Amino acid sequence: MKKILLTILFINFMLPALAFEDYMIVSNSIVKSIAVENDKILDAKPVYTIDNEKKIIILTPLSEGKTKLLINTADGEKIIDVKITDKKTTIKPEEGFEYFEMDIPPEEIEIPEPPFIPDKEGGK
């Protein structure tokens, strides 16, 4: 039993760590449908916001490989090439879409400080 557990532990430590990056795609027009050529490589889900614009897609890499993403928008169908490796996710730029990594916010976005709210005792 000890040999089996030690073997499993060694195998887990020897496997390379995969650092897949999740992406958010923002469309200039309403997204009607999404299809992934190989759903074992990539998962794509639309996100419906409070104002219900239906312009956001979340991409979650599942394994290494190349696949295509077919996005049907109000402006027509677009095909986006996606390549996933253990170190990087590469998305071919397509007009009408913006791409953002989910793990790292874009540099141009500033997160505002929360407003100051004094406590009930009148402290600062």
C-alpha cells in the first residue's frame, strides 16, 4: 500500500504544471450563439449582464491544442483561431472583439478606492 501511495505522489510531482489563462472576449455587437470546434480543448460560455447586453464571452482552456471558435453576432458570423499551450493562450485578433485576460486586469483600468464611511461613533 505504501508503494502505491509513494508512486502516486511521485507521479503527481513529476507532471508539469499547466498554467492555462482564462480570457474574456467583449463583442461590439450582441452575441447570438457560440460554438467551439473541439470542446475538449476549450470551453466558451456567454455571460449575460444586468443590463442584458449579451456581449461578453468567457473562454476557459481545458487542454493543450488548437481549435476554432465560431461566434454568431448581430453583425454576422466570425471565426476566431485559438491556440492553447501549457504556458500561453493565443487568440487570433478579429475585428469587432476585445480580449482580456481574466487573471490580470488590463493596464488602462484603474480600480477606485472605496468611499470613506465613518463609523457610528463618529470616528475618522
